[in-house]
Amino acid sequence: MFTTDDLCSLRWDAVSERVEIIDQTLLPHTLRWCHLESLQSYCHAISTMQVRGAPLIGITAAYGLAHALARDASNEALALASATLLATRPTAVNLRWALDEVGNAVRELAPSARPRAALEKAHALRDEDIANCERIGDNGLQLLRALKPGEPLNIMTHCNAGWLATIQWGTALAPVYKAHASGIPVHVWVSETRPRNQGTNLTAWELQRAGVPCTIVTDNSCGQLMRQGRVDCVIVGSDRTAANGDVCNKVGTYLKALAAHANGVPFYVALPESTIDWSCPGGDEIPIEERDESEILSIAGVDAAGDLLEVNLAASQSSALNPAFDVTPAELVGALITEYGNVEASEKGLQHLRSIATGA
Ligand code: MRU
């Protein structure tokens, strides 16, 4: 699986020399690829969540910076384009990481050499993301194999941390795809993930495409499913993990971690090293994005004729608060599944990971 170019969230069109993305705001009803044509369209794609998920946000921004440098490679343009892209979403640290990677690759070069170097770096980050996610899948598979050898597994996930959130494989879903491919009977409980419903719209869609059995459940039913013994483990992704192992992910993750802890269900977080913010001492320091209240007060879907509709849910005077992420304290996390192996969610575990990553 994941050998062809059609199972990916972002691709380079070598003929037109432009990036193409799947517009994820149209899923699951319409699969539409669209070209990104300008720095503004890159920023729009990230802020409106046509692309979303921490690793994919980072890769998209890397290509956005390369695009900007192809038009103006001066120091001023580099700084301005980086700042503009960085301002699109605040929580996923992969955005800053990817912009730094491209910036560092070109800063010392003559302006004439920068566009090509920036594009090569963006391609390299895309390739690395695929390889890292596949390694996360292999490392996560080891944990899954040890859970209930020879028996079917019921895995719960939240939001979308599959290939739509990365380039291929995903983070939280990579071990699921690996388990499915290796013949382990897996079934996934997909929590719908209000208010934007990434579980319903994205995770269920990509699991179905891959032939992995799954069932959508309301966010509020997940504790009860764990209490009934119907969940063998929870695996989620992360948008930013602090140096002490606290995990910031889609709002609702924390409640799942609490329920998992109370019911003795293993709770794992899958992430590439680029999601670790080494400069952030703890989860309370992570900026939590607050999105527009309209995401809670209205909902979009298709009618019986397949036409897209948006309808109001709440009384017209209603107001709503919409934090997009929450923080799960490290002590509720059973393990961090990374491309370098599985480590404890703690400062010690992360330092160990860092020593493997840097070869120190
Ligand atoms: O708001 P989103 O859809 O960008 O949030 C995505 C998540 O919370 C994912 O779990 C996270 O980015 C990890 S993706 C591999």
C-alpha cells in the first residue's frame, strides 16, 4: 500500500511545476485536487483547512516558501513570506519547523541559487515525511502485536491523523494500516471530532478506501465504549508535544486520555520528531488555536440530491467558544510512537529519543 501517487494528500505536478492538494473541506463527498498558484493560495489552503494535520501543514508551508522565493529571493522576501505562512495557524509546530528547515537551507546562498534549493528542500521534506510515517507504522505495529496476540483488535482514534494529515501513511493510522496489511483483524472506532468532524469526514473516508473496518461514534460515547471493554487501545496524533512529554492534539483528546486511564486502556500518541517543540517546557505554554464560533453553530453536509448545504444548529442569538486543541498531560500517555522508536512520554523519554535522532 502507499506505493502509487494517488494515495497521497499533496503532490508535485512536474508538468505545470505546481503543487496540487486534495481540498479536504470537500471530503468525504467530493474528491477534488486543486493547484496552489500563489503565496496567498498557500496561506488560504492552510488557514481554511483545505490542508490540515500538523505534518501536512508543515510540508505545504515549505512548498509555499519555495513558491514565494521563486518570485523574489531577496532576504526581505524570505522573511516576509516566512512570517506570512507562519501566521496561518498557531498550534501545529511542524509549520514553524518546516519554514525553519527551508529558511536554513537557503539563507547562506546567493539569491539566484535560493529558489532551486528551496524547492529541493521541500521535495526532501515530503519524502522524509513519507519515510518517517512508515517507520512510525512499523514501531506502532510492535505495540499492537503485543496487545492481544492472535485476537482481533479494536482501536480508537480521534480527529484525523492518517495519510490526509501527512503525505502518506499518517501517524496514528500508520500502525493501523500496517496491522491490517499484516493480517491482524483490526477495527477502528472513529470518534466524530466535533465541531469540524475530521473523524467522520476524513478518518472514516480514508479507512474505508483502504478496506479497514471502522465505525463512527460520537465523541461523547467513547468513555462508555472503554468502560464496556470494547476498546483495546487508543492511538492519536499530536500537533505539538512539549519537552516534558505533554501532548497537544485536537480538542477532545484529553477526555479520551482520562477515560482510557480510568479504564486501564493503553493510550498511545504517534508523532514524528518534527512535532516535538524542544523549546517548550510544558503543555501550558502551547498556544491553543481558537477558531470561529460558526464552526459550532452551523454544520455542512449534502442533501439527498448530493448538493452541499450549510444549516444553522443553534438559536440565532447563540454564541460559542471554539478552542481547536487541548493538552493531555504526559502521565496519561502510555507511549510516544515515533520514527526513532517508542519512548516514554517524559523529559527522560524525549531526551533518549533526541540522543537517537542526533546520534549523540
Ligand atoms: O485542526 P486539524 O484538523 O489540523 O487538527 C489535526 C489534528 O489534531 C491531528 O491529530 C494532528 O495534527 C496530528 S496529524 C498526523
